[in-house]
Amino acid sequence: MEETTQIISYFAYLLPAIVVGLVSYFFFKGHTANEEGRRRYLIQKEAQNKLMPMRLQAYERITLFLERMDPNKLLIRVKPFSDEVSKYEELLIRNIEQEFDHNLSQQIYVSQECWNLVNAAKNATIHIIRQGAMHEKEQDADAMREWLLRNFMEEVTPSQKALVYVRKEVSEMF
């Protein structure tokens, strides 16, 4: 009987220690998880603060590319150096491709949908330039240039459509 009482008294002393140990374990586990989440948040916030200027610069460069590729501006900026339509067509397309290649790295900072629209605008512009070259094959480069300018005065260019999306995406960042 005395042994049973002694075991019960040991258990009576041990039970509060076990309860305090379990409470401490769960408290520190929750506290550690909270601290880890806070550290991750701070690291993510710091990374975002460093990444935001780079993303904005990428959008600026894409905007500049779209503006330079806009047929209304491209045709005025790049003048034909000969009367051959095929050489002028090649010059315009090479100019667009060089601009695009120069800005290829910007795709890692923008959404996939935005980059796809930029790429589609580039391809659509090249396609329209090729159509203009086929339409004015019998004429000279200046006639092709005039035909393209007339056609683009009446409608929204692929570059302008892509610019609308770029502006929308940038506005969503803030």
C-alpha cells in the first residue's frame, strides 16, 4: 500500500511538469512557425522592393520597343535607301527584328500573356509590311511606304493594341 501511495505521489509531482512541458512545446512550436513566416515575409518584401524597379524598367523598354515598332513611326523614321520594294521591306523587318532581339531579356520580368501580345504585335506588323510589299510590288519603295501609312492611319496598329495591355498590366501593379 505504501508503494502505491509513493507511486501516486511521484505521479502527482510529475503530472504538472508534463503538462508544463507540453504547453511549452506547443507554444514554442507556434512561436517558431510565426517567426519563420515573418522572416519569409520580410525577405519576400525586400526582394519585391528590389525587383519592382527592374520590372518597371522592363515595361518601359517594352513600351519603347512597341512605340519604335509602330508602323506609323517606323515608316517615318526608316526611310528607303533605294527604290526597290524588296530592299525596303527587308530593311523594315530587319529593324523590327533587331529591336526585338535587343529587348528579348525583358520577357522574364513581364507576364507570359504580356510577352505573347508583344510577340504577336511584332509578327502582325511584319506580316502587314509583307502584305504592303506584295501589294506595291510593281511600284517603288515610296509607294509602298505611302500605302502602309494610309492603311495604318485608318486603323489601330498591333503595337497600339499591345501598348493598351502593357499599360493595364502596369496599372495593376499598384
